[in-house]
Amino acid sequence: MDYGKRADNTQKGSGFFGEIKRPDGNVMTEVSIGVGLNGKETQVPLIVPTLTKQEFDYLLKNDPKAKTFMSKMPPTIIDKAVEHAVGRMKQGKSPFADPNDQPAELPK
């Protein structure tokens, strides 16, 4: 499945949860942002397995293209995304899910 490209022009994948149907009928797999890591901007996914139901619902119900998406986002989402990405990178993995990752359960 072609999910398009990230801001850094790398191919998007199916994410840690697989395809997630949004209330507007669209599908999301990963929502990524650029963060400063090790002195350079790195794309990391916001949809990670450590999110609470409330944090996950924010990403599900709000349009990432909306002007207020980042300003209204709970800061814990970015904190968890960065922490998750750093942990994966320390293991020599991409911050993004790869085909070898088992799909995570959606937050309850």
C-alpha cells in the first residue's frame, strides 16, 4: 500500500497500529513531525504504542493539516514520540515501524 511520503521524502509505512480509520472516513497510519535529535532534524512518528487513549484520540480526531494541530496538541504526545524514537534508534532501528514489528493494540 502506498501511504505517500513524509516531509523528508521517505516512504510512509503502515505504522505501529496498521491502518486506522479516522472519523472523517480517511485512513491514517503514522503522523510524523520533525524534531531535533543529535543536532539534526529527524522525522519521528507521533502515533506510538506508549500513547494513552486520550492522546491517541487527539491524533485520531484532529486534522494534522489544521493550523492549530500542533499548538493544541498535548505536549505529552511529542514527549512520548521522541522517547520512543530515541529508544528505537539506540537499538539501531528506524523511529518508524518496519514490517518486522508486530502491530500494537490500540490504546483503551
